[in-house]
Amino acid sequence: MNVAVLAHEKFPDRAKTAVGLLRYADYEIEAVLDRDNAGKRVADFVPDVQDAPIVAEMADVSEVDALVIGIAPIGGGFDESWRSDVTNALERGCDVISGLHYFLEEDEEFAELAAANDCELWDVRKPHDDLTVAQGVASEVDAEIILTVGTDCSVGKMTATLELVEAANERGADAAFIPTGQTGIMISGWGNPIDRVVSDFTAGAVEEMILEKGDDHDYLFVEGQGSIVHPAYSAVTCGILHGSMADKLVLCHEATREAVHGYESFDLPPIPEYVSLYEDLAEPVHETEVVAGALNTMHVESDEAARREVEQFEDELGVAATDPVRFDADAVLEEIL
Amino acid sequence: MNVAVLAHEKFPDRAKTAVGLLRYADYEIEAVLDRDNAGKRVADFVPDVQDAPIVAEMADVSEVDALVIGIAPIGGGFDESWRSDVTNALERGCDVISGLHYFLEEDEEFAELAAANDCELWDVRKPHDDLTVAQGVASEVDAEIILTVGTDCSVGKMTATLELVEAANERGADAAFIPTGQTGIMISGWGNPIDRVVSDFTAGAVEEMILEKGDDHDYLFVEGQGSIVHPAYSAVTCGILHGSMADKLVLCHEATREAVHGYESFDLPPIPEYVSLYEDLAEPVHETEVVAGALNTMHVESDEAARREVEQFEDELGVAATDPVRFDADAVLEEIL
């Protein structure tokens, strides 16, 4: 599928979804829309992802199948300055994919244009209507289930999970990614947005995905969300932990993070406490173990300092760890495959 | 407020909401609708609650302010055999209160009749639109916050909580009930249905209620939901635990329950393990302690055997316990007030 990705005024540093798509998605990305950087190329900013021209608006993009909204403003609203790009896409028969809280299909103009031009509006954050409570049967699938769990939000759980899947497949394993958040869903083209489902269905929405994919693969890597001690989001984390019935956990952390992101009055507990909390909480539903760690060293300057951070993280964890983006995923995969 | 309570073919044993309303609500209950028991009285079945006549249909009820749906069929659907009762109520200007998954306000006939007769349709299970994520500030209110937590669903957390509030107020304390489920909300006339909110807002929906009531009372007793190791519902439990930032926990259990209700392949962990799990999981957000236990001995025949069950529960818990319905709430309140 050929797509254009909208990232106005935010590419690349505040365009997490756009960069995730460039790095991991199977889409051919024909162009990135950023009116502040029109005329440049993706490769001028981000070296290790697929390259594409940066253009000012949708009208500058040649034939594509879809326009993807690749940024999420605080609050998840729709920025009216993007309206002409979306209408231009729909008028040309392109689908539009969005992870905003603001649902495009509830926008009258977009809904009418989509109907008139036979396009799909895919609001990835809108859960489907048939979700229900978990039955407690995810462990019955044939695949081994691995879940990434975190010390906090935004420590790199999605990235670590995608790197593990890619590296596992490169080693010849049959591994699949189970997406639980909007960027993961856009990258994969399917999935349940766990943070938007009815709270009673949190575990059930994860279980549904595992039952759907479990007999087609040998390993399922479930994208974790939040943290089990997050003041606001722990419900989502807990539902994924129990709903996935994971056989193995990979603990994700960001080097030097000491307090909950956005909730700085809450200190992160010591690493060994996370290990006990996740394992003890999971055990009555399905016994599991933290088998490895993934450390995000993005904000550590030198590779040498990053190696030291990984070693310290390993000491605290008591198991092997790596930064799967900066280095490689080998140390973690040794414990899984 | 004067109300009639619909409980067709299910009163009293399968009409948990109706019996809860008769026992705890401030409503004057003028009649119970049960076509199988018309002509009898509530007191013929349940001795220790407010009495009322049982009638065959709404047309047999004299002037009331509202009709309350007091039963919930599996799946939460609307039984078409109740339609004439609801339309009769609306035609006479009565509000209708429902905790069904099926929202009355989305039923065209009911919506039209309600508008025509200036009645309110209150779907208590429909969360309001302004819910959002928790800020992690529930502990800042003046009141002491007590949360009932459970070893499973349906062990009597709502009942224990209501008994504690009543007994605390009888002792002269200023205690309020924070409702989190549909029956508790109907009894109280307000509240957020935590199991129906968006999973990201689970903790926030509890926090909102605590901030609303916290400065008006000395003690807030928060109705707990589910169990922290429930294969399907633990997300809700975890969100309430962190969102409430409870100062004290009361562990609720049903005597002789050994497996998860409806999920019998999952054994309940030993009681001391629940104590550690709840305390350890809460601690990084807000330190708390299980200070007492509430044991539901409804299915234990003799008072003597029930006393023995309570004593055994106390031994396992390491703190005082009681059955607040069968005996009294004193042993628990000693640890709280």
C-alpha cells in the first residue's frame, strides 16, 4: 500500500507516529506532509528509516492509496489547518487513517466526501462493537506469548516489541506482533486500541487478538502499555497482563528515568520491585517470569555510556538486557527463542 | 422520592438490585413488580428490609416519581415483556432508572414518550462525557479514604461498604459512600459506573468522585469492584485501587469460596497473598494497608459455624474481621474510625 503521512510542523521530533511508520510499517511512504520542511527529505533528519520527499500539502502528492495522520496533538483533537489535506485526499479517492481521539467518521464533511468517493475513514482509536469480557483462555493457543511491560509510559515498549519481532523473524522464527496502541495498530494495519475500550473489556480485547493469531505463529509479541504502578493508566497495564496470559515478560525502561513521566511527584520504584510486582500479580492467572530487559538509551550520548547503563540495568534486573535499537536484540532473544 | 421496582419473575433471589434498593436506598418503595408473586408482600420473602406490596404490572401502582429496573438479565439486555410497564410509567410522567447495558434513551419509543411527558430516562451504566485521566491527587482531599477490595467478584463488597457507612454514621462519624457499580449508583442516586468507562479513564473516574465529595465528609468508603487477580476484570480493580489512593483497605471474601466465580479453573490464591498483592501494588502510588476483613457468610447455615469462619479468616488475614450483615461492623470500624 502506498501512503502519504501528515506531520505538519512536527517532523521528526514530535511526530512519533510518522517516524514509527517510516521505520517499521510495510507501507510504501511516498511523501511526508510538513509545511515547515517542504523541499527537504526524510533522510535529512532521520538516517536509518525509509526515505521520502517532504511536501507542503496533499495536493503536492502523486497517486497514493491512503493519507495517514502521523501526529497527535495534546488532547487528540483535529487541527483545522489539516482539513484541506484530508478533503483533497478524499476527493482523489484516498482512504484516510487516523489515531486521533476526534473521530473522522463523525465529521460531517469527511463522512460525506468519503461516501461520495468510495473511500474508507479508518479511526484506529475507535474500538469495534463486538468486544466483550475475557474468558481466561489466551494461554490455550499454540504460540508462546511474550509481553513487554514497562516501568512507565513512553519508555519504548512498542519500539522494543517491534525490534524483537523483526530480529526473531530474521533468525528464522515465526513471530508476530500484537498491537495494542494507535501507532502499533497503524503500523500493523489491524488491532484493538486497548486504552479506548470499555474497562470491563480490557483483558478481553487482548485475548481476542491472541486467539485470532495464536495458531498461525510460534511466537506472539504483545505490545505492552503504561506501567502497573502508573497513577492514571495502571488499569490498562493490568488488563493486558492478565488478558494476554503471557509466558514471558520483557521489562522495558528508559535509562535515567526516575519519576513517572508527567506525574513527577511519583518516584519510580526500584527495578527489582517491578519484577516482583509483575510476576506476583500475573501468577494467579498465569505464571510468568521477567526473562530479559530492554533499555531505551536514546538520551544517553555515547555508546560506551549506554553500555554501562545496560550493564547496570542487568544488575538490577538479575537477567540479560540490551537496547534493541542502539545495539541489537540478541541478548533478549537468547532468553525467548 | 417514591419509586416502584421492576423484578419480574426474579424476586427476591435473582433480583440483587431490587433487594439492595429495599435494604439500603433512601427511596420510599411503593411497590415491587413481579408477575409471579403478585398479591404477596416483600416481607413474605425478605424480613429485614422495608416492606412493600408486590404487584403484577405498573398499571397497578399508584402515583410514584420513578420506575426502577431492579433486575439484570445475563447480557444486560432489555426483556420485551417489560415494555408495557416502562411505557405505562412514562405515560404517567414517571422517570425510569435502569442499569441495563441496553440504554433506554436509545430506544426510540421510550425516548419519544419521555420527551412528550417530560420524564427523565436515567441509564446509570452510561458514563458521562467529561471523564478523563487521573491526575493522581485523590489523597489531597481532607477525608480518610477506605476502599473495599475483594478476593473475587460477587463476594459482597458493595454490601459490606454500605454496612460500614451506615454503622460509621450511627457512631456519629461523617461517612459517605462512593458508588462505582450500577446497584450502588441506583441506591445513592449518583456515581460513575467504573466498569463501563474507557479503560484509560478508570482511575480518573474514581478520582473525580473523591474530589467531588472529599471535602464534605470525614470518611469516604469507596465501593470496590472485582479482584486484582480476576482473569477478566482485574483492570477495573487496579484502576480503582490507584485512582482512589485509599488510606485503608478492607478485604472482602465469601466463606468457602475457593475458585474464581464463573472461571472455576482459576483457584483463589491464599488470603495472605491477596494482602501482599493489594498492599504492594498500591504502595508506589499511595501507601496503604489491609486493616480489617469483611466475610460474607450468607451460605453458612448456623451463626456458630459463621463465627468459626470469621475466626479462621482473621487468622489468615492477621487482622480483625466480621460479617457486617450477619453480625455487626464493630470489629472493622475499630480499625478505621
